[in-house]
Amino acid sequence: MSQAQKFGKNVKKTDNQEVTSKWEQYKNYIYTGVFLTVALILFVVNNAGGEPEQGPYPPYYKKVETLKLSDYKGKVVILDFWATWCPPCRKGIPDLVELKKAYKDKGVEIIGLSLDAITHDGSTLRDVVPFMKSNSINYPIVKADNQVINNFGGISSIPTSFVLDKDGNVFASYVGFVEKSVYEADINKALSGKLDTKTLKKAPQFTLEVIK
């Protein structure tokens, strides 16, 4: 074999190697491009819905619902400080239930502030929900704390109740059992707008846990 033939074979082999090398390089570029494209598509899809959906709460987590008094502005509100162990409190509950039924569509709300968590070492707190069910309480009951008691001037005896006008002003307060007719007179007075608001004071605001 001539020297020229040997040289030609070597050239041919070298060309094949170069082609193979270039293909491997292009192939890497192609794979890289495909990977980046897929990654970009997945990123867009996963973020197209806005905020990610929250997963379930762990089994030991208790989501607490709260009630804000400020949310009831524009309504006549009766605040009833009570406890399950208090006889006059229990006596007044049916009247409050009836008042709620009668005035629920007229801009009146009743909020029961249970003292069971902070009286008798909290031993009667577990009785609140069964009591609510057995008495068909149809208005929210919240867990009172020492701060809300102090803000309302201290509650020395229960039941103690406060009646608020539509602007959140306290225009009547009572210690002890209150006849249903007394509350009705207050409600009608507040709904009629015949109150001298200049002499009234705003009720202290609170955010308390709802008992359910």
C-alpha cells in the first residue's frame, strides 16, 4: 500500500471522529435545551394559580375562631356576662334566645361572654357547649378573659349585661336577672334612634375566642 493510500485512510478516520465529536456536542446542547424548556413549563404551570394552596392542618392543631365586637357596628347589641354555674344566668338564657328569634332580622345581636374559663378554676368550661345545645342557644358565646372584665369596669356579680346602640355606645347596664320586657324596651329605644349619644361612652372593644 502506498504512502498516499495510508494517508487517505487516516484522513477518513479522522473525519469520522470529528463528526462523532460534533454530534455528541450537539446532542448535549439539545438535551440541555429540552430539560430547561420542561423546567420552565413546570414552573409556569405551578405558579399560574397564585398563592399555593395550604395543606391540611396537623391533627393536633386547633384552628380558633374569634369574634370582634367592632364587626357588630350598626347593630343594637346585648352583651351578657354569665356562667353555666350561675342560677340567675341560667334563668335569663331562654329570654335571650327568644329575643334573638324576635329581633334577628331587625339589626339586633346578642353576645354571651362566658366566665366559665376564669371562675371555679375553669372546671365548668367543659359544660358550656352541652349547655348551649340543651338550651338551643342561637347567638354566639365567647370565652371571656380578665382583660375584657377589667375593660368593662370589673364584673363583681353575674349576670351583668350591657346594651349597646348602633354606634357601639353603652346606654344601659344591669346587674342580676333582667326581665325580657326591659330588654325589649331598650332595643326599641335604640332602634328608634331616640338616644342622646352625647352623654354615652363607647363600649371597650374586644376580640375573643368563640366557644363552639
